[in-house]
Amino acid sequence: MEAILGKGLEKRYGKVKALDGLDIRVEYGEIYGLIGPNGSGKSTFIKSLLGIVRLDRGELFALGRRAPSKALLKDIGYMPQEPALYYNLTVEENLRFFGKLYGVPRLEEVVEEVIGLLRLEEKRRELVESLSGGMQRRVSLGAALIHKPKLLLLDEPTVGIDPVLRAELWDYFRRATKEMGATILITTHYMDEARRCDRVGFILAGRMLAEGRPEELVRGVGAEGLEEAYVKYVKG
């Protein structure tokens, strides 16, 4: 059974089709990268899983249950493109708030763990509104991780984050799948990050162009790398 399964997903905004018969399959325990330009339907798909966007047509399942549903939300962590935080609270107050929202046991211990992971020790008592954009994204990621969800939905999670922290976060993503059994769906524009994924989906204009392991997609069109492969799938 797939962690995420979408069949014939359609969503229209007026005359614009954000999703146009999208089919997608994400296996349990994998890191799946959804790759495409702005406006290709990536964020719309993630929001449809959460119930933020209502699909016009199609079938969608997550963690073995029909999606969206309120029952699923406790098992999902979501990091949107723009941080959805309380800007008049400090870093640790935000993490504590989201932890209480999810009923996280041993909350103070978990807050300390997340602060350490994201290297937020020096910023922990600062208001979120005073932080740089990159720091705000760290806190947003922490809010998505705080309850150790079974399914992580990360919408461009490393934009504005320095390369060292990006590498550390990817190590954490890998541990989350291997040690905690988590499944991760990540959207990114970084091809070096796409290569780190177990499988990748190329999306354009709400349609899935190709789906598979990075090396399979490259080999399938005789490309030298993933970026060239994406261009060839788009042109094809």
C-alpha cells in the first residue's frame, strides 16, 4: 500500500488548470521529490492532501486512508513555502505551541531536540518577527517536525538556508525515513537535492511527465544529468 496515491487529480481556478489529471504514487519510507517550475501544481497538490484546496475530481489517499481528513492531520507535518508562524512569539514559544497543539509527550525535551537540530540555540528567545527569512524557515521546519509525523510535506524547505545546514537537514531527512519510518514528500528547485531523493516526479502544468528513480529518469532519455533530463521530458 502506498503512503500517497493520487489518481486523475484535477483542480481548476477559473480557466486555469492547476492539476490536470495528475497521477502520483509515493511509497512508504521513501523521500519523494516533486520537481517542477512555479505554477506547475506542486503546492496545489500538497494543499489538496491537507484539505486546504478542494479537488474538482480524482481520488486521493494518504497513509492508507482517503484524503483529506481531519484524522490524518495528526500524522502529517507540513512546512509551507512561506512560514506560518506566530511572529509575536519567540522561537521556543512557537515550537512549544505547535507541540502542545499535537499533544507531544515530553514536550520540553522534544523542543530542545528540535532547537539543537536546527541550530537555533542563540535565537531561541528572540521574536520570530525579528529573524531573517532563513531563520524563520528553520523555525517553520521545526514546527513541522515537532510531533515526529509519519508523513512530512515540505514545500521548498531549504530555500534561504546555508549549504552546511542544508546538508545537515538532508541527513536528518534520511534518518527520519530509515529510523522512524517516516515518508517525505518534498518540492524543490535544487537538482542536487532532487538527486538525493529515492524517487522523483517531474510535473508540468498539473501533469506528471515522468516518475522514477533519478538515475532511471536520466538514463531513460540519454541525459547527462537530472537537469538535462527534466528539460528533455518537458520538450518531449
